[in-house]
Amino acid sequence: MKELLEAGVHFGHQTRRWNPKMKEYIFGERNGIHIIDLQKTLKMFREASRFVSDISAQGRTVLFVGTKRQAQEAVAEEAKRCGAYFVNHRWLGGTLTNWATLQKSIKRLKLLKAMTEDGRMEQLSKKERARLDREMKHLHQNLEGIENMTQLPDAMFVVDSNAEEIAVKEARRMGVPVVAVVDTNCDPDVVDWIIPGNDDALRAIRLFTTKIADAVAEGRNAYQQSQVAEQKSAEDQALVEGVEYVDTSAYEQYEKQEGDYVEGAEAQVEGAETTVPPDEEER
């Protein structure tokens, strides 16, 4: 609660800009500004974090989205820290709903990077290099955080559902659950996991983004540990099965040969005992 207060999470928008659907999350107003009920924020923030952690603990993915200036740095840094995907500059229309087209753009970016690394770019004219360099920078800026995303995310964390209206609509259309910081001017009905709070202040955005990233990291760690445990269990089981079904034919053959050898030796001893030496026969 102290962190929420210090970050200014309780400050909403001007009362004249409010969305009536946010009424249940508003504590009151002060100097023409709505004050958000932090008791509800804390409860719903914990629930949203738990959901994100559970998703990650199943080996599933989370996409961070925050393209407004105040959110760009925090979204990129925290998503990278926890190993999540992110969009922090421009949301390209169709990112979720037109997956095939997005993949073409990603392939184009990877091709341009490869051309730069292996020297093919140097073989082009100066004008052509400049054009391709601009294209690569543009693609990198928009696709950096989703360059390695091979399928739709399993959940999406959004800073300011109003600013990311297109992203939220695409997620809802594709059945991707949305966790979002929702200010007093937003529509909470379009969000699955609501976090009522200030979505403009830098400290508030950093706090929300950091805690969600912590939840993702916690879930990923639990998933990795479960994978290690499952692998060890499988290896132990394979070892047990290997012992149960070990090929004993070579050992049985060895025992048979040993038995034949022993029987042959015993027969020789018996023959030696019953044979009378020639001098004894003359006597």
C-alpha cells in the first residue's frame, strides 16, 4: 500500500473526463481530480499478478504493451528482464489478427540483419544501403520485442487500455486475456484483469510493470524447475526399466560354459581315482 501511495497510483484523471463504468473503483475526488480506491487496486493487482504467474508457470507466454512515451522504457526493460515479449513503440495493426503478415515483416527484419552481418550489404550501392538501413531501423523499432515470438501470446499486459485500444481489441478478438492498468477515464469492460490506477505517472507505470515482470519471472522459474524435475524423473524411470529388462543371455552363456568346465574337471578326477598304476597290477 505504501508503494502505491508513494508512486501516486491513487491519482486519477479530472472528474470531467471520467468513465462512469469506473465508479466502483473511485474513492472520491479532490481538487477536481478523482481519487482511486487503493484497497481495491491492491486486491486486484495481486489477483492479476497471480494470474500472470500461473500462466508463466505453465510455460506459456506474456506480451507487454506500452507505446506511450512514459511507458516505453519501463516496458522494454522489464519485459527483457523477465524474458517476455513486448511492444513499446508502435502497435502495428494486425499484430495479433493478421499473424501471417506480421511473420513476413519479421522474416524481412531477420534477412536485413543477416545481410548486414555477413557483408552482403556492403556489396550494394550507397543509395541502396541507405534505403535498406532505414527500413531495418524502422522494422527493428517496431518488432524488436516480438522478433522471436512464433505464436500468439497466452496473455497480454497493457499500460493504459485507452492508449492501446487497437491492441486490446485484437487480443479480445483472438481470445487472448488482457491484464491492464485502467485509469478513471478507461472502460473496464474491455479488460479481463483490471488494475485500477494511474496510467500516466512514470513511477506508477514503473511500479506496475516491475511487479508484473516479477510475477512472470516467478512463474518461469517454477516452470523451469518443474521441467528439470520431470526430466530427472524420466531419466530415473528409464534407468529402472533398463535394469528390469537387462539382457542376461551373455551371463547365462558364461554360467553354462563354467558348468561344462566343472563337470569335465570332475570327470577327469574320477577317472584318475579308478585307474590302477601298472606296478600295482603286477603285485
